[in-house]
Amino acid sequence: MADEDDIILSDLSDDELVAQMGDDLYDGLKDEIEEAVNILLERKWTPYDILTKSLVAGMKIVGDDFRDGILFVPEVLLAANAMKAGMFILKPLLVETGAPRMGKMVIGTVKGDIHDIGKNLVAMMMEGAGFEVVDLGINNPVEKYIDAALAENADIIGMSALLTTTMPYMKVIIDTLKEKGLREDYIILCGGAPLNEEFGRAIGADAYCRDAAVAVETAKTLVARKHNQGAARA
């Protein structure tokens, strides 16, 4: 078999190219992903098919191996950055074509906390799974979450904390949503090193996610359930 350096992407068939993109994503090869996305666009692939059949499919393998302890944060960050390079090309085209989306998430680290590595990884993995993500950054007060969720018509609010002193602020956000009659409008996910499932239940979140891979799978499940419930009510 030829070395990867000898592979000319434009010489590959569509199926071979998609398979190669999975390998390149896994290895975090940003330039190769950009080239492959452009080749598929030239071959008249729709942006949505490129997203779902190559990028999302490839990132699912990355996410599964991260969950299973085969890959670690540095490798996943490289893969996610390669995926984002492909998404940078596809995002405006997806908007133009009105392609369906998995859902939209507003995510940020809570007030008083400036840690963002875990939050960044969740945001990248969610984008890799086909979600639209609005990243609020660090040190977010309750008003910023709610204003962004309303403005963006979000499906999910994601809260992250790394400090035990900032964890309780997550409950402030959920309680404020309840006071405003907005709690049922959003799926609320929480995560961070000091958290656990018991804490997630205690503050009234829909789910605690121990890592980015779990966050993606949980989000998919809960968004599908929310959409099904909405369809049933209609």
C-alpha cells in the first residue's frame, strides 16, 4: 500500500476519498480535509452530504475512541481542528442551501470560572456531530446564557465549570430560567471535572455529561426526544 504522503486525493473515487477523509480526520490532518472537501464540492456533492457522510461520520469514530480511552484530549483536539477547517468551507454553503441541522447549542463556562479546555472540546465535538454551536466563552453570568439562548433560538444550553466554588452557579441559571417560565424550552447539559450525575440531578439539569463524547450522544438523544414530543403535540 502506498504511503499516505503518496496518496493523491483527486485520484481517489468518491468512496475511497470519504474513507481517506475518515483516516485524515483521525490523524488531525487539516490541509488534507480542506482539499478533500473542495474536491467533493467540485464533484457536485451537496454540502450536507459532505458534512454527514465524511466529517460527522469520521468524528463519530474519533468520539467513540475518545470515550473508550483509545484517543486522548490532544489527539481529539487535532481531529476537531481538522473538522473545523472543513466546516469553515461548508458552513456558508449549508446556510445557503437550507440544509437540516441536528440542533443548536449555546455553551459557556459559568460566572467566576475561566477554565475552557473541556468546554472547547465539547463545542468542537458537537459541531463535528452536525450541531450548530454558539460558544459564549468563559465567566458567563446568567443573563448572557438566557439572552443568547433566546436570540439564537437554541435547543440546548451547555454549562461548564472546573471549580467547586463555581459549580453552584449552574443552579442559579436553571432557577432563573424557571422563574422566567423558560426552563422547558431548553435541554440543559452540565459538565466539568468536579461534577457528577448526582449533582446534575440536584440542580435540575437534563443530564450531566462526563466528557465530550457523552455530551454528543446525550444531546442527540434528548434533541430527538424533544422533536418527537413536539411533533406528537402538534
